[in-house]
Amino acid sequence: GAVVSQHPSWVICKSGTSVKIECRSLDFQATTMFWYRQFPKQSLMLMATSNEGSKATYEQGVEKDKFLINHASLTLSTLTVTSAHPEDSSFYICSARGQGEETQYFGPGTRLLVL
Amino acid sequence: AQSVTQPDIHITVSEGASLELRCNYSYGATPYLFWYVQSPGQGLQLLLKYFSGDTLVQGIKGFEAEFKRSQSSFNLRKPSVHWSDAAEYFCAVATYSSASKIIFGSGTRLSIRP
């Protein structure tokens, strides 16, 4: 149980285009989802927290107009990187947590390369 | 502010040897503590967690961790490592304010010597 998927697993795009990453909880209802960014050989940095049906809460320094997060249902959250640039290239990981749960379950990650 | 410190960036142990990965946290109240493992290019898998009760916690893959409040530590142990244990290990602490965020340590990379 508690499986989280991400799609796509990797994506290459041209600079200036937008990329959407999906995060799905497959066997539970995720009232809260989290988006992280991980640079090579570094730890995970929380970008934003989203609750189903509400606007996401962004961490300090994260541009909310650049990283659009939608959590429209209890099983799906999306992260859209708008007007991507090479510095946005990174490993993006989502996690999900159910109602009343303390544990976050992580997706397998999406590697983004912006050329 | 809450923080997690993993003092060892990289550890190499021989296959079959015992392992201990160190983790220290800073948090005002009783923390919720986690250990996650990440294989190269993969997401994170939960090894074990501590919320309350018995301070020695058993996890998957033969791992265990002990919560020591007096030392603000939550070290991860395994009596005999296998080559498949080579990965990055992250200690994390949860803050149970309304934000309920997990704060990760910087990670320890484990290599296994044949």
C-alpha cells in the first residue's frame, strides 16, 4: 500500500517551454502533497505544500508564478514549470500524505533537463 | 528552528560488516523521526519511523534505529550489510505545526566494499 507515482519519469525540453509533472497516489487519498527539488548529490529541498482544493503554500525563495501547483483531487497533484530555463534542470520529487497520517510517501521522481 | 545533521557525508563498509549511520536533530518538542533510503535516480523509500513509545524501532531490510532524547540522536544501524544496501540515506524530522513539513538531513552515501 501507499504507492505514489510520478509521470513522466524524465523529460527533456527546450528553454522557454512549459513542462507539467504529475503526481498520483495510487491506493490512498492524499489530502496533502509536497513537491521537492533535489540537485545532484544534495538533499531534498521542499518547494511547496498543497492541500486538496486549496492554493499551494510555497517555501521562501520559490517563485509561485514559475512553479504552478494544482491539487484538484485527492489522488492527483501537478507541478508545471513555466518558461523553463536550464537552471530549472533538476530532479523533482513529490510526496503524499493521507488524512490524519504522519508519514509522507514519496514518488520515484522526475528528472527534468532543459536545453 | 528545526534542523537535522548527518555528520558523515560518505561511509564505506565491507559486505557483512555492521553499519551505523549517525543523525542528530534539533527540535524543541518530541520529534517525529524518519530514515529514508534513495537508490541512484530513484525516489525515497521509508526504512523506519519513530513517533513515540519504544525508542528502538525496527524497520524494513533489517534496519533499526534508536531514539536517544538525551543525545538528540536517531542513529540507524544494521548488523550485517549487503551489497544491495549501497545507496543514499536521509534522516528526517517532522514538524507537526499546521504545515507538517519534513526537514531532511544532507544525506549519507553508503558504499559497500566487496
